[in-house]
Amino acid sequence: MFAGIYEKQFMPNPTPYLPEVTDLIHSNRSTILTVYYTSFGTVKQIINKLPKCKASGEDLIPNIAIKLLPQKK
């Protein structure tokens, strides 16, 4: 009895169909996806600017651990 009631009330939402988004994605991927390259020097500068005694971010890696990574020579 309850299964039929809940089945009618809790139906999954249909996925939206947005033709303008689908057309944009399939039209020309090269203009949408742009690749940016970062040099080793830029990454090294960013790591050097990280504060040592701050809380970890979402990745849970403390800044001090990132600063102690071996450097490319």
C-alpha cells in the first residue's frame, strides 16, 4: 500500500533538454576548450608564496607539505 503511494510521490526528475546547450557543445569544441599551459617557474613561485601556517583546503594537503615537495633541478 505505502509502496504505491511513495512511488507516485517520489519519481525521479526528468533531465532537462536544452537544445541550445547541446548545439553549442557539439558545434565547435575547439573554441570552447582552451588549453592553458603553466611553466615550472610559475608553479614554483605560487608554491613559494603559500603561507606555512594556514589550514588545509579541500584536498587536505597542508601548505607545508607542498613546500617540502622535491624541486625539479
